[in-house]
Amino acid sequence: MSPLLAVERLTKSFAALKALNGVSLAVEPRERRALIGPNGAGKTTLFNLITGHLAPNGGRVLLEGEPLTGLAPHAVARRGISRSFQRTSLFPRLDVGENLRLAAAADGRGSWNLFGSVARLAAPRARARAVAEQVGLAERLAEPAGRLSYGEQRQLELGVALATAPRLLLLDEPTAGMSPEETQHMTRLLAALPREITLLIIEHDMDVVFSLADRITVLHYGEVLSEGAPDAVKADPRVYEVYLGTGDEG
């Protein structure tokens, strides 16, 4: 049986900087995989290559054995991959429900009419309400996204990603900038996601990582330094030396 996501010998350079150097990893269906490492390790670059926002210099990305490399981001999304970013990318003047309806109408695999059909479609409206409940924003459907607190905006970002009904969800530092209470709330939301959604998450907060991840991949200078179950990675002296023991939270 093929992994849901396979990254094979992926390389990416920016001028003289080699951001990724032969990275390989395999994520199984229903798995929750964390991607950690110091700043500049290549984590976000890897996400950009998986989702088609960047083209690799070498290697390939496969989803259920089918190549993704060379596809545009919208074509990757249609295969069932959704993503959140480090910075919020919402429509601040639209309310929570409208942000979710737009994502639900597109659903990663179709298309939508921004000016005509979205508000009239029953299925996207129902999907938006269900996702709002899932991410704790059911009482905020009519609130403009720009008026939400920072933590609520990150919850809405998660909801927008979920509204496309992804098979694979990529989250880039979903708790960055949050207070301890907001971080705990987001961690509970992620832990409650159905296992049918496979999760690949970049995260610096090790409490979040160790509470969510089935397996952890550690990147260092664009290469895989260590990989395995949380306890094994935590006990790896190389990981402690370059990351866990540094106090690097940036």
C-alpha cells in the first residue's frame, strides 16, 4: 500500500543557498506527522514544494502514488490537499460564514462563481455552518473576519482549510503568536479532527508537537536529521544538540 504523501529526494536551491538537499519522507493515511527544526531548516520551503507554490530543482512529490510535481497550486488543491500559512490569509471584510462558504464552494476540486452562485448554494452554506461548529466559531458566523481576535482568526484559518474537505491538511505553525490559553484551545481543536484527515504540521511549540504527533521528522540545514516516534526523536542526542536543547522558539 502506497503512503498518502511521498516526498522523494527533493532538492531546492535559491541562488547559492540550498534550502533542501535530497529530502525524503512518507506520510501514511490517517497519520499525524510533525515537521520540526531550527529556523532556516527548510520546513516552509518543503510545504511550498508539496503544494506547487515552488518548483523543485530535483526529486518529486507523490499523492497516493500519483505525481504532484509540476502542478499549479490550484491543481494540487483539487487532489485533496489543503494548507494554512504562517500569516492569516482571510477576507477581513467578509464575515466568518462568507469566508467559510467560499472555501466550501470551491472544495479544492471544483470551481465557484464569486459574484453569483456561492450565496445561493445550500451545500456550501451547510458545510460552512458545520465547519464553524468544528472550529468553535458557530456563534461568530456573522462577525467580519477582521474583527475577530487573533486566536479566532487562526481558528477561522483552520476552518477555511477544513471547508475544502481535504484528505491531507498542511498546517504551517498554527499556534504561532498565540497566548498559552489560545494555544491550548487550538491544540484541542486539532486533536479532535477526524483521523480521515491526514495531518502534516510545522510547529515550534514542543508541547503541541508531542501531544499531537504520531511521528516527527526533524529537518536541519535542508536535510532529514532524524525521524521516528516522539519519544525516539526526543531521545536522539543529535536532535537535542541542534534543536531541543537550544531553547529556539523562533
